[in-house]
Amino acid sequence: MALDRRFTTRDVPAKFLEAVFLTGRVPWRVAPADPRVAYGLYVPPSQYHAKYTADATDDDQTDTADDRLPLVVWVHGTGRDTSPLSTELAAFAEANGCAVLAPLFPANMDGPHDLDAYKVLRSQTLRSDRVLLAILDEVAVVWPGIATETVYLGGFSGGGQFAHRFLYLYPERLAAVGVGAPGRATRLDDTQNWPVGIKDVEAVFGRAVDRAAVAKVAIQIAVGSEDSAVHGGPTFWEWLRAMKAKEAAAAAAVTKAGQDKGGEKASTLPTSFGSRLDLATELHRLWAADGIASTLTVVPGFAHDNAGVRPHILEFLRSRLAADRKQ
């Protein structure tokens, strides 16, 4: 076997897939487009079709039925908690006949204070949109029994930020998206630059936002009914603004503001924060005004609680998986 050839499920008899860690809880793998990023998978062992393994028969070669597993992608929040992949998300995959993928974007990729680079899709050193697309390309090769052309995307908090921005840029890759309690959002505002608005989105990403295509995606925005506190409190944001202004002034003395040494345009989140409940309600309203339907799910009794809100996002994705199977 050539060293540059990927090892795929077609190389392995079905009964050995779990033994070589290609089904079940797949170990963290290096992302092909950026080795700083990793991704994990859960593939239900009993539901991965044998025709995509070394056991494929001649009849399988001519079988045109699409019995691939649909793929759910779950993006972590700022705390980078990936433990649900081995617990709740694995159970979801088993119960709903799908695979689940979770990328891991480490903190500090853009510097010692960086927590947000992945959320805005393009930062000084990271293109998290391209990283995810390359991961999907690799999954399609290594696991030909998983459908990757369109996926079901979900995320909470920072993951919700990533999810709705990815929706704007790549609606054709999404069957459904669950946006969980983002703290900061990109509005479809043609007067503000990315990531506040989309005025310069073609210059930043080389592609426009297609509102009509976005409107074709099943969208949910979910938030706790008590998620109204300002993260860290108002004085935290005052301190953060002052610290970042000081660092920006120092950086401007040695390099062009807003660019790294390679000239990559930086997209940074505003140093302001409000009620996530208010923001979710606002996004739902603004999308509706743009002709984009969405389901607003307000979860009673929860504040900014991943464990409390995530089941409601997964239920939305489950309903979309079921509906799409009937078509």
C-alpha cells in the first residue's frame, strides 16, 4: 500500500472495522488542512454498510441505493468541551442511524489571548471554514459509507457562532443547522464589515452570501430562557477593550494593523457583549425580515447551559434527519 494513500474502510473486512478504530469512537485525527486542528468521529458499528468495506460483493458494485450514513457535525464552544462525542453524541448516532463528527479548534492559535479565531471562520492564521471543508473531503474518502455532500450542523455558544457564519457562506453544504446561544453574531448587514456584517464578505472569503440559498436550509436558534447575563460582567468588557487596544497599538508599531506577517486579513469579534436571549430573538426577527425562516427554541429554566440546551438542538436535528429520510 502506497504511503500517500489513505487507509479507508474499503481496505478492511466489516468485522474488523472497530478493531482498527474506523467505527465506534474513532480516535482524534489530524485535520488535513491544518495540523493544529483535530477531529473525532463516532460511527455506529452495526449501521455502517458492508458494501463500503472489503466485503463488498459484485452486486454491491452495481447497487445504486444510497445507504450511506448521514453526518451530524457538532462544533464546541469556547471551553472546548468535546466529551459529548463519547457520550450523548455517540448515543444520538446509535439511536438515529447517523455518524457524528466533532472538530477541535484549540485556543491560542492566533496568540496568547486567542479564544475566538475559529468562530469568525477567517483569522490571522486560521481558516476554520476551509479546515472543516477539508475534513469533510477526507471523511468522504476514508469512510465512503458516510454522506458528506450535505451535513447537519450544530453548536452551542462559540459553536453557535461558527454554525451561523458557516451557514451564511456555505448553505449548499447544509441540510439543517442548529444555532445554540451565540454570544456575538453576524447580521446580514450590507453596511458593516465581517464579522459584524457582510459588507466585505466577498473580499474576505471570495464568495458572496446567497440569501435565497440560506433560506432553503432548515434553521433553528436555541437559547435558555434565563440566558440574559453579560458574560464576565460589564467591567470585564471594559478591561478587555482597554487591554486589546493597548496590544493593538503595540502590534501596529511592528506590523500592519489587522494583518499577520503573511498579509492575511484578520477578522476579529467586537469587544462587547449583551444578553444571548435578546440576541437570539433579534437574529430570529432579522432573518424573518430577510425571508429566512427559522425556529426559535427558548428552553425554560436554563441560563447559558450547554447540557440544558444541547438536547433541544439535537432533537431539532433528529427531526430533520427523520424528515429527510422520508423524502
